[in-house]
Amino acid sequence: IFRRAMMNEELAYQQSLDYLYSFIDYSLQRMFRASPERFDMGRMHALMAAIGNPHQSYPVIHVAGTKGKGSVSVLCASALQAMGYKVGLYTSPHLQEYTERIQINHQDIPRLDFVRLVEEVKPYVDTIPKLTTFEITTAMMYRYFSQQQVDVAIIEVGLGGRLDATNVVVPRVSVITSISYDHAEILGDTLALIAAEKSGIIKPEVPVVVAPQREEARRVITRIATERNSPLLQVGKDLLFAPVSHSLNGQTMLVWHSREQEMVSEYIESGGAKIWEPTRLNLSLLGYHQVQNAATAYAALHLLNDSGLTVSEAAIQTGFAQTCWPARFEILQRYPAVVVDAAHNRDSAQKLSMAIGDYFPAQPVVLIFGASEDKDVEGMFAELLPRVRQVIATQSIHPRAMDAEKLVILAHQFGRPAKMVTPLEDALAEAVRIAAGEAVVMAAGSIFLAAGIRQAWKQGVKNG
């Protein structure tokens, strides 16, 4: 009976996914010709009104940006959970299971709840033309968090900001993480245009945290925040931070407000002998970019505190130290070292290259690489390949995956040995063989590749 029930649950879950994927899903389209005109907030507002505007029943931190928005979201969620709150977390895309996108206290939505929500929204979806997969999923998420009576939710923007399905919410705090070039065909081909789209989440008089930005992007965000009378807290200017130490076990950083700078200078000059010291945070996430993300999350939590939702320094410290975020400079094993990272544009590839230099300074790299066809592969190769001894070109099972043969040709143009190996399981095995215990195996290029390599590694460990 139990087995039959499990089979029925699996069937119902797959049918629910089939239903969702029967709508437009821009993330799966090879010819990614989506234009801003295709994104219409009117549809989303109509759907939310039809299901009772559940997004208005709990406080929200809303997070946009090109890179780091998932890490900032999960850091905030971990700290709030450590404080004892019931915390909703919405991220995308998923690594293994679609249900990962909707979590409460870091637990994926149960499949039966997912199936039930699909059935609940179907009648409303039928009345609104041209809804997308992401819009329907977002409505389900807002409804689920309301039904489960979360104390607070951290909502990550799917794409852009201004026209994103999540942007129906008026949050307690808005956050804009690092902005770089991505999805130029939708968001624009300059940092100023991209920043304007991301800044679409800034609501009148709602405080906004902005991570360190290039000046072109920072100016746009500052202007829009000023126009909307939204208090602006700039990380790197109003809230300062510095790395202290790092190892494969984690890293330590300091964070302080700009008004404390004189005391911080005295602390540093004294070699740490002063009685007062800035806030010290231990992070489980690796890489200097995560220090920046942690400072951004810390700032967001402090603004949330100001809005009346208390979160203590102790809860922040506990939450940050315990945060787990797979496929973000994730060390799958140390001997031989296997690292997997979801880097999928030039900026994130540069951060990955820096992290490899920080954590494995003396070791050559064998790179397993696969990317979506619409990505800046040449830009990623320019950042990654100087450290790489051998490229293993492969591809995930995804409609937009670039042909591995093309990747081999591109790698050769950068003067690096490259070979095509598919499927992913064979690519991982070949990379480990070539590394021969002396090189680092690094997998990057897309979140789909990262997910596939993680899965292949798990299966390999399980099968001995």
C-alpha cells in the first residue's frame, strides 16, 4: 500500500510539472527572443488578486541583482531562522528538484503540497491568458507562504526586477546585489540599462541595500532611490567590510558602519589589542565574493530590524556560519579536489578564478565546462583558462546547452588542450583521471552543468 501511495504521489507530481511546463518557460527556450514587451505585470497582478493577494500577509525581503542574489537570500533566511522565525525562501532556478524553489526553514515544499497548490490555482490560471511557468510558480509560492503563516519571506527575483513576476510585492527591505552583463537581449546592453531594470524593485519609501557596484550602475540605482524617496544603504560606503582569514573550512570577516571607521582604524593599528572590535562573522560559504554577499545580507537584516522585525547579532552570526548553498564554490571532495560552481557569465567566472587562486594557489586546473548557447563563453574562457591545463567540454541535458564540439574549438582558440566528453558522468570520470590527484577538478559554465556534475559525483560516491 505504501509503495502504491508513493507511486501515486510521484505520478501526481510529474503531472503537476507537466502542467506548469505546458506554459511559456523562457528559461528553456533555445532561441531566447523574449523581449520586454512579453513581460506584462498586469497578468501577475490579476492572478494575485484572483487568489486573494496572499503576498500582502507577511513581511518580505526582496532581492534582485545579476550575481550573489541567491547567496544573499539564503544568508538572510539562515539568520532569521536562527532567530526562531518561520522563514519562507524563494529562489530559482533549482539544482535537482523543482520543489527546491519554494522552501520553509530550508525544507523544500512537500510534493503533495506542490500538487495541491497547482490544483488550487488552475481555475484562476484558466481565466488569464499568456501566463508563464514562472508567473504561476511565483503565485503558488506566495499562496503557500501565506497558508503556512510564515513570519517572514526572502524572495529572489527571477530575471531583471521591474517586470519580474515577484515584483508585485511591497517589501520591508529591497536589496540589489552585484550587477554585471547578463540577459542583455532583455535587460539592455549597458550596465546603466541593466541597473535600471534591477532598480524596478525599489518601492517608494522602502529602504534599499545596494552591494558594491561599478560607478555606471551605482549612479542609476542612487538616482532611482532618490526619486522614490527610498532610504539607501550602500555596502562599501555606509557599511564597510574586510576579509580576515580563509581556509577550505570557511572564512572570517569584519563588518562595521562608516561612523565607526575611526575606532576600526585604532583597532587595526593596535593589532587587535583594543577592547572594542568590529563585528566578526564566520562564513561557511567560500570565496571573497561571499564576503561581499555576507556584508550585503548583514545590511539587509539590520534594515529589517529597523522595520520592527527583530534579528539579533547572535542570530546573524549563527545563521551565517551554518549557511549551505550548493554549487557555489562547493568543494565536493578534497583529495583529489573537486570543485563545482554555478558561474555562468564573465563576472562570475572572474570571481571563480579568484577563488581558485585563493584556495588552490599552486595547483593546475582541469576544467569541466558546459554552457547555455546564449552565454558569453569567450568572456568566461578569458577569465578561467589562464589557470587551466585541460578543458573537458561537455553539455547538460538542456534545450539551450551549447554543443560540446563548439566549446572544444573555442578552447583551442585560447590555446588550451580540449576534448569533448559526454555524458556528464563520463566527463567527471575523465577529469578526475587526468587530474591524477595533483590538479584541481573544477566544473563550471551553467547551473545545469553544476547540478549534473553534483548528481554524477553523488552517484559515483554511492557506487564506490
